[in-house]
Amino acid sequence: MTEQLIILIEIILIDLVLAGDNAIIIGMVASKFEESNRKKIIFWGIGGAVVLRILFTFITAYLLQISGLRLIGGLLLLYICYKLYRDVIQNKIEEKNIDIDNSNLKKAIFTVILADVTMSLDNVLGVAGAAKDHYMLLAFGLGLSILLMAFAANYTARLIKKYSWISWVGLIAILLVAIQLIYEDLQILL
């Protein structure tokens, strides 16, 4: 198996496990509004998420080239692995506590984008760490995460809930990326 194929599989697994959160948040916020406003929230929420993912991806890919920051990225991914492990072991989807002000459309859109800022970083860090210097695979991972978030998040969430082994495989892929980032940086630093 070639290195690029392994990276591609890692990216797909990471995206499957991490991309659904954003769409769930958008759906939760939008469900509190009437149909006409719901479409606006979904449009602006996904649009904001796309812009943030693109921005975060290129910043993260650049930062992971700097010695010392891969170690930090790897440690962050280890923490993400711990959180995912806890959720997989307890076999539950963490309920998101988001205060939704359904009196104002702009506040709702801001809530969605703010939630996306906090939840996009784990996905972007995992994909950028797995992609290494393969920028075409990085772009593929970015595109896949956006597609999963925008179109297939509910299906992906149901699939993962039905087949919990997908979570385990994704968790292992993220763990391997974290260990690899830490190892590569320690080799350079020591």
C-alpha cells in the first residue's frame, strides 16, 4: 500500500468521525426557527463553516511545518482521542449545551459560526496532520469534511451509531496521526 493511499484512508476516517458535529449544531439551532429563517441559518451557518474550514486548514498546514508545533498539535490530537474514546466507551453522543436565542436571526447565525470555530479545529488538525506535505490530499480532506458536514452529517451520525466499529477505526487513525506528529517533532527537537 502506498503512503498516499494510507494517508487518504486516514483522512476519510478522521472526517467520518469528526465532521458531523458541525451539521448537528446547525440543525439544532435552525430547528428553533420557522421555515424561512431556518433556511437562512443553514445557508449562513454552512457558509461560515466552509470559510472557517478553508482558513483553518491552510493556517494549520503552514503551522505544522514549524518545529515544535507538531508536538503541540499531536498533544491536542491525543486529547481529542481521549474525548472520543470516552464517548465510544460510554456509547453515547455528547449532548451539546448551546444557548439559543430564537428571537434574533443574526444572533442564531453568530451562535452557529461560533460553535463551528470551536469544533472545526479538531477536524482540521487531524486532516492536516494526516496529510503531511501532500497538499492535494489535504484539499481532498477539506472538501470531504465540508461535504460530510453539509450533506451527509445526519446519515454519517446514524451510520456511526449503528456501526460503532467505525468510531474505533477513526479513533485509531487519529491516535496514529497524533503519535506520528509527536514522534516527528521529538526527532527534530532532540
